[in-house]
Amino acid sequence: MRVLVTGGAGFIGSALVRYLVLELGYEVLTVDKLTYAGNLASLALVADRPNYRFLKADICDAAAMAAALTEFRPDRVMHLAAESHVDRSITGAAEFIQTNVLGTFTLLEASRAYWMTLPPAQQAAFRFLHVSTDEVYGSLGAEGLFAETTPYDPSSPYSASKAASDHLAKAWQRTYGLPVVVSNCSNNYGPYHFPEKLIPLTILNALNGKTLPVYGRGENIRDWLHVDDHVRALDIIAARGRPGETYNVGGRNERRNIDVVRAICAILDDIRPATAARSDLIAFVEDRPGHDARYAIDATRLETELGWRAGYTFDSGIEQTIRWYLDNEWWWKPLLARHDGERLGLITTTVNAAIKGDAP
């Protein structure tokens, strides 16, 4: 099996590459632009493997994508390259539109051109897996779950850009017959997670005695999925998913943000005690604009049709993750120079007032 993985130096992408190369023995070409969140250190375990290759390239570069496909001749394209942080999208939406929308279009076109050169049997076996997010569905109330049929209702520039890319992927299947499958996942966590997201940021700030910022009152709910469970699902979806279909991937682990932060504090206090309880570091800050109240995934289709099950509970997964960060300072310490925990996604008071209806 030959797999081209875009975004393979990112958090989920590198976990997928490690799994495909080390556990399944696939031949893998990783394509990554190496923006701030791309990190070759996350691929150190596979760097010397004969079934692994790396190409530094931008998915918006049509010539580079065409050449990569023609030369590597993959059986699958697993597309994870994306700008992915909501806060960054609030103050820098252009990069999200460029990479997530135009980049996906460019990759789809390059993949279609390559796919059309394949013999009929290889065309039928080929898959383009477009990896997306549950954030395209918007916000849930207190009840209910996101299903594959839930209407799209994105709230942020990030989720809007991913919604657009999902629609492009589906359109390329319906119009051109390209064997596209789409997956939408809930919030991931685990080792090698860039320290701007809630869980790694909380772990590292707590270790260093820094403030633990929590948006609003921490009541927003997310469905947490361990990254190792997610990448197993991605391989299954690419192998057995039906072209044109969407498969939702969720861990069935709903938690309020404040409960996630408190759980991390309690585990750290137990494993590596400090002079004071780390929960004392929690500070509630101004909420994120357009902050969705609740996400929760119904993974029934994936579980019943394709036989996937999450292996981690939130309790087992979060402890494993914390212990990994404690044991792997070599990986995360250099990243703090790129992101030291400062608040992202702030917009001006005037704009905030306008959103709330308090300004003309």
C-alpha cells in the first residue's frame, strides 16, 4: 500500500504517518509545507525507515502536487494539511482560505488528473480521504449529537473554510467520479500536540506554574478523541469507506472545558506534586468570539458499518498524554519559543461590541 499523506508533520498527520509506517508497514510519502505547527521532530521515529519519504511542499503548488503524485504513484491520498486553530483564524482568516479552500481544490485537481491515468482496476481501488472537523456543523444545544446528515452551520473562519473544503471534496466525487471519502472528527488530543491548543497548553502552563486561561466560565463542551484512536479510524475509512460518504469519528467522551483543565491539574498534582494545587492557576478570561457551546459526535455509522471502536476513555487517554509530556521535554521545550502561551484570537473592543449588539 502506497499512501500520500498531506500535513504529515502536523499533530494528527504525524500520528497517522507513524501508524502507517511503523504499525502497518505501508509506503508513505509525507507532504508538508512546515508552517509553524509542522514539526519534523514529530516524525523522528520514522525518519530512517525505508518505507518513509518526506517532501517539503505547499498543497497550493499545483506543479509540486502533480509531480508528487506522478512520481510516487500512491494507492491513496489522505489529506490532512490545513490551518486548524480557531483563534488564529479570527485574526488571520486569509491563510485559512488559502490553504484549506484553495489548497484542497488544487490537491483535488492534481489527484483527479493522476487518477484518470490509472488502469480501471487501480482507479476503482484508489481513494482520496478528505479529513475534516465536527466544527463544520456549528453548535449543539444540551441534547443531541452530530450525525453525517447534520446540516452545516460553521461559526468561525476556520470552520467555514473546512466546510467549503468538504463541499469541494464531495463535488469532485459527484461530478468527476473521483473516489472521495470524507471524515469529520471531534476534538483530538494526545502526544505531539502543538502547545497552542487547550490540553497541551494547560499541561505545559501547569508544569511551569503559569496561568491556566479558560474562556468564559469553561462551560463549553467538547467530545474528546485520542489521536491514536483517530488515525486507526482514518485507515479503516480509507480502506473500507464508500466513495461519496461521510464518516464521523468521535470518542464519546464529552467534557466541559473547565473539567478538562481541572482533571489535568489533579493528575499533575498526583504525579508531580507542586507547592500549591495547580487548580489555583485557573483564570477565566474573555470568551472567544463565536464560541460554539457544545460538540458531540455520533460515530454509529463508523462503528456499525466499518467496525471501529475507540480504545481510550478520556480518563485513560488524558493520563497517558500527560505522562508523555512529562517524559518528552526534548520535543515540546523548543516549541515554547514559537508559542509561549499568549492569548490568541483577540479582536478589538469595538468589534466585540458590534458582535454583542452594543455598538452602532
